[in-house]
Amino acid sequence: MRILTGIQPSGQLHIGNYFGAMRPAIELQDRGDTYLFIANYHALTSQPDAADLRSRIRGVAVDWLACGLDPTKATFYRQTDVPAVTELAWILFNHTPVGLLERATSYKDKIANGLPANTGLFTYPILQAADILICRADRVPVGQDQRQHIEITRDVAIRFNNRYGDILTIPEGQIRTDVAVVPGLDGRKMSKSYDNTIPIFGPEKALRKIIMKVVTDSTPMEEPKNPDTCNVYALYKLFADDTQLADMRAHYEGGNYGYGHAKQALFEAFWEYFRPMRTRRDELLADPAEVDRILDDGGRRARETADPIMADIRQAVGLA
């Protein structure tokens, strides 16, 4: 079974990204023939600054490798290193009714949130379809918000196959329902748009200061507290083992335990959890040539998969 998922180079990663997307995606590398790509073409829809985009592409590669992505198990590559993706996207454009894209709710949502209504954003689902179809992926794990894009991919692939024969693999969307929803500093879902995130990486003093900002109620230190309604406890559950959780619950319910104590325990558990990842990240930052080698090798392997498929497609449509 071939599995594919894309990674947007969207800037500094936070623990919501890690538990909600990174860790589930990295776990896929032990479940099948896994392709993970940095979606740097997709990033252009928001018209980023060039230097900033280059930095974010390198940053997301380093962070994912540091967090456990194993390039010997998964094919890890930049989208732009597989030219067949954009070639296939153009061919698919010609098999995509405009009305199909006009019904895409993700496009409408992004426009409503202030993104410019450019053609790249409008045709985003077809470039995404090309990412999936060019490597004949069988499974595509996505969040609920991407379900419609997988349906568009399937629709376009079926239209193509009805015209030219069974050239494209019809993928199945694997909707992630067990993804952790990580609370932010203010208790809402952790999101850059809410400015309530806890970064995965950064200086110890700065990260401690951020964690100390987690919002709590005004229960006095000497009174018992309810861990099940506390943001600090909800975050602590991500990092602590059963014994540690039981100890903190007992402290909460017993009283004479302040939220400052709980936040300090949260920071210590967070800092220890990401310790090996920080070490690996430092090694990668000190050896940029190794990061380049990993990405270049992943691009080569992805092209070895994509190019024969593209040859079949060219032949089918009469471009060979």
C-alpha cells in the first residue's frame, strides 16, 4: 500500500502541529510505502516573500527530520523536485469542470478569511490531485477539512480513466478522526491565527515564559481544583505518563497546590519530551549539507516513481 501526505512550509511549528499532524504522519512510515513531500508549490498561493519561503522550506525539513521522520523508511522530498507534478496538473486541468472547483468550500473559506482570489488558490485542488496521482497513491491521510479535495481528486481521476483507460490509481481518503486537539494558551484550539501557540523548539527561558502564560481560573492555591477543566492539566496529559498524571490529579484535588506548580511541572515534562528531538535538530542545523543530501535523494526516488507514470499518461493523451 502506498501512502502519501503533504507538509505545508508554514513557519514555526508548535505542539499542536506535532500532536495533530506531525506525529500521526511520521507513524505512517512504518505502515506502508510512504511518501511525504514539502508542498512548496502550494505555499505560493499566499504570495510569500522569497527569502522567507526558502527559510521555511529548510526549516520544515529540519524540524520533521528532528521529530522522527526517517528518510530510509519514507520518501521525503520537495514538491518542486518532481516536475511531473505540474505537468500532470496541466493535463488534469483539461479534465476538470469549472463548476467542480467553484463548489470547493476550502477556496471560499480562504477568500472569506482575506486571502487574495488568485487562480493558484482556485486550482489548488488540482495541483493536490496531481501530487497524489503522479505516484499512484492508494491512501491519503487528511483532516476533515480536506475531505472534499480527495473527492475532487477521485472525480477527476475517474473522468480521466473513463476517457483513456485505467491509467490513474483511484485513491482512498483516510480521514483522521483520532487526531489530538491540542488546547492553546487560552484554552481554544492551538493555532497561529489565535496567537496562542507553544513552539516545539526555542530557547529554554523563552519557552518556559510562554508556558507560564497558560490561562487558568482564579481558584486560590489552598483550595481543591478540578483537573478536568484545567488547560494546564490538558496540556500535561500530552507529555506525562500515568503515574505523573495521577500525582498531579491528587495535588489538584488535595489543595495547597498552585497553578504555578502545575505550570512548572508542565514545562519540565514538555522540555524532557522534546529533548532528543532538540539534539537531533541541532545536529541537522550544524550540517546543512546532510539536509540537502536527504532532500535530493528523496527527490530522486520520487522522480523514479513519477516519471514512468508520467510516460504512461503522455502516451495515453497523445503527447508521447
